[in-house]
Amino acid sequence: MAIATIAIHGGAGAIARASMDADKELLYRQALLQIVASAQALLAAGGSALDAVTEAVRQLEECPLFNAGKGAVLTHAGTHELDASVMDGRTREAGAVACVGRVRNPVLAARAVLETSPHVLFTGRGAESFAEQQGLEMVENSFFSTPERRAQLEQAIATQQTLLDHDGTLPPDRKFGTVGAVALDQAGNLAAATSTGGMTNKQAGRVGDTPLPGAGCYASHLVAVSCTGTGEVFMRTLAAYDIAAQMEYGGLSLQQASDNVIHEKIPALGGSGGLIAIDASGQLVLPFNSEGMYRGYAVADELPVVAIYREES
């Protein structure tokens, strides 16, 4: 029986301890801990890796601290366009949605695509119609808005910037990232899920790496990967799949492959960010090339671990 393992992330970026408000930091740590512990309990009860990553990301979407679901960033048009994907390493089946604005939990729509459709990716109104037909909860686009996100958009427009999840001139407590989860269940199966609101002041219709299997999310019999960072660069490098390919064809370890992608390939193209990944043996990595990454993990019945800054384990 495999050792059940879960890891989550809430985005990587310019997150420095010196500039983080103590109360806000506590909220992040509490949210990460609660979500990791919930997924850990699901796996301990014999739940599947696919169920664990779906539920972890759903909870991250419900938390306005992160840039997915409630609290997602706004486009230049002042609307929300959300992306999500899930992938089952056992079968390599995948489901994804992009540019949805009325589905309360995009990751549940992505899961429905995986389970009930012969297709992999739905976008826009087609994705919303599919989700509604599946009985998923639909909301007004304004449901995802928060005052902080409105202020962030106004600042981005005023300075004529398009702010990535993990970057920009905003205070650290307003820098939110893509969210994701990877898991290994007791049966030895792997799965990954990723969800995002994109980047502040993005053009309507822009799609990043999150809903693209192989770019921002990937799972096979070898490894499960969820990425966060400069989406265009993660797409151009097929970052998530590249890790699996280096392991399968090059014989590299998970640590070696992840370091190659995050510390060499992504920066070489001007990108930044991080990822979380678990291999079939239970090895876990959480590399990032920015100042910090919101992250947490739990192995078997051990106490969960959460971290934010680079100097933390």
C-alpha cells in the first residue's frame, strides 16, 4: 500500500516576511493548514487521489485569500474569467474549462468534463452551459469580486500594467496566485488539479497555462504536477509535462527534473514561479524561484506542514 501524500499551493511570488502583515500571514497559514488537513483525512479514509485534489482545490476556490474562485482577479473589462483543470494519472484522462464567469467552482466543472465528456477542454459560454447541464452551482459574475480585487484592478489600469498573480507593484498581501493540488493515494494512483483567476487587467479571453494539460497541470503513472507563475512561459516550456518527460526518457529524479524546469528553463525565458509535484514512490518537491510560495503538505498520518517563505522547509 502506498503512503498517501497531499500537497497544495496558493501561488508563488514576491512574498517577503519583512513586508507581510502578521494578521494576514496567520490567515494564510490557517487556511493552508485546514485545507491540507481536510485532504489528508480524505486520503486516510481510502479516498482517491483524484477526489483529494479536486476537493482541496475546491476549498482553495472558496477562500478569498487566493486567486481562484471567490477573490479571483479582474480582467481589463472589470469581469472575472476563471480557468481550471484536473488530471488522473492512472488513466491520463483530463478535464478543463477556461474563461468561465458563472461557475462557482471551476475545478468541479473540469472534473465533470473528465468524467462525463469525450472532450478535454471547454471554454466560455460552452463551458458554462456544460457545467449547468451537469447540475453544478451557477452564480453571477459579481460573486467572485472582493473590494481588494477592485482596488487592484484600478491600480493596474492607472499604471497601465498587466499584473501577474505573483508579481507587480502591489503590497505583498494583495499578491495572490494560481492554486493547485497534487496527491498520491493508498492505491498508488496520482492526480493533479489547478485553478486560477488569471492575472489582473488581462485582456478578456486570455487563457494561461492552468487549463492546459502538460503546461500548468499534469499527471501520469510517474508523477503529478501543478504549476503557478508566468503562464505564458509555462505554456511555452510545457513545464508540467517536461518534468514527467525528463523522468521517463532521461531517467532523472523528480528533484532533478523539477530543479531543471523551475531554476533553469523558466528563468531562461524570463519567467518566474513554482510548482508542487509528487512521484509514484511518494517523493515530494515544492520548488520555486521567487521569494515565496504559499504551500502545504501532509504525508500519511503525520502532522501537516505549511510554509510561505523561502527560508522555511
